[in-house]
Amino acid sequence: MNQPIDNRRAVILIGHGSRAAGADDDMERIAEALRAKLGGIVATCRMSGRGVPFDEAFDQCVRQGAKSVIVLPYFLHFGVHLREDIPEMIRKAARRSPEVRLSLGRHLGYDDALVNLVAKRIGESEGLCDVRELAPAPTEGS
């Protein structure tokens, strides 16, 4: 499973996106770790908000020599973006670049590793303060 990525193959992690600065930092960290672990082209993009849109990430992969691109949805739930929006975006890119093989990978969804992560987060949360003691969330511009 930890096979190095062929340099002609790219992976694009596609997330929801957000208007909030830094909201996608964890996805960027995952991409960086995948680059270190697997090598090859690993890009990120967003459906909306801040960050690189899909078309730009895809075009960049092609310019870097990718002949095959796996688009991996960085989503837990199989909602409208996964059922309709992302497949349509990928089909449009495939029509623009028929020489590139495009695959829609599986979303994060259910995995035993995720169960372990959620259990870990529950344990980490046991000693946290009551929500009424939390500082107000910063708003844009503050």
C-alpha cells in the first residue's frame, strides 16, 4: 500500500474549502506527508472558498507531466459534492485533456483507522473545559 507513486501519476486531494484562513491547513499537512511518504505529484484543491480550484490543480499536474490523475475526495460523507459536483468537474477536465486518465478515488468515509482516531479524540476531550468557558471564536478582521 505504501508503494511509491509513479512520476507520471498525480494525486489531487479535493476538499470542501472555506472562507476562513487556515481552515484547510490539515489537508495541506496530509498532502505534504503523502509527498514525503509516496513521492510524486500530490496536489490539493477546494470546491469553494480560499485556495486552488480543481481546474487549476489539474492543469498544474498535467504541466508537471502527469498522464494519470487520481482525484481523492477529502470528505467523510457521501453527499452531493461526491455524488454530483466532483464527478461533473472531473468529466469536464477529462473532455479538455483526453490524453490524461482521470480516476475518482474513494472518499475517506468509514475506515477502522477512523474509528481509532475518533476514540483517540474522545480520550483527548475528557478533560476539556465546559463550552461556556471557551473564548469567543475570532471573526474575520479581528
